[in-house]
Amino acid sequence: MKDVTETVVVSEEKGHKITILEEWCKGCTICVEVCPTDVLKMKPIGTRWQGTIAVVVDADACIACMQCELQCPDFSILIEKGEKKKKKAAV
Ligand code: SF4
Ligand code: SF4
């Protein structure tokens, strides 16, 4: 099987991991449209038939709602929920 180029971005604040399988992304824009917190946007890439692929622009805004993964028709975006960092108790 051919290797698939992945982009993996992890939210520093929440630890959510967002993986985009670049070769599988067909540039349909669904993930950008369904993301409620503007984590994703389309990036121009001339070698694709749609001319764009999805990229992560604000990983810390991800709330791990899973909508992008559930609605991507090509299974090209994956979300792994991270552990929330516990806030230090005020002394
Ligand atoms: S929904 Fe899937 S195929 Fe469509 S742009 Fe997003 S990652 Fe790419
Ligand atoms: S899991 Fe939700 S908040 Fe995170 S990138 Fe996907 S649609 Fe956006």
C-alpha cells in the first residue's frame, strides 16, 4: 500500500489530535463548513482536482465534537480526544 502523507496537529491546550490524510482529501470543504470553531480552512494546492485540501489553522479551538470526522466523505480527517489539562486550584 502506498504511504499516505499525514498532517498531525495536537492542541497544546486540550491535547486533541487532528490528523489529515492529505492524499485522501478531495477538497470538498465539508469539514470547514461543519466545524463550529473555525479550526480548519482550505489551502490551495495546485495538484488536486479541486485545487485545495483541508488544513488545521487553530488546533486550540478544537472542541473534539467529531463533526469533521463523521461528515468527511473520504475518511481523510481523524480526531483523537485529548485529556483536558486540569486548572490549578486557587490558593
Ligand atoms: S471533508 Fe474530508 S475530503 Fe472534504 S475537505 Fe475535509 S478532509 Fe478533505
Ligand atoms: S472535532 Fe469539531 S471542533 Fe475539532 S476540528 Fe473537527 S469539527 Fe472542528
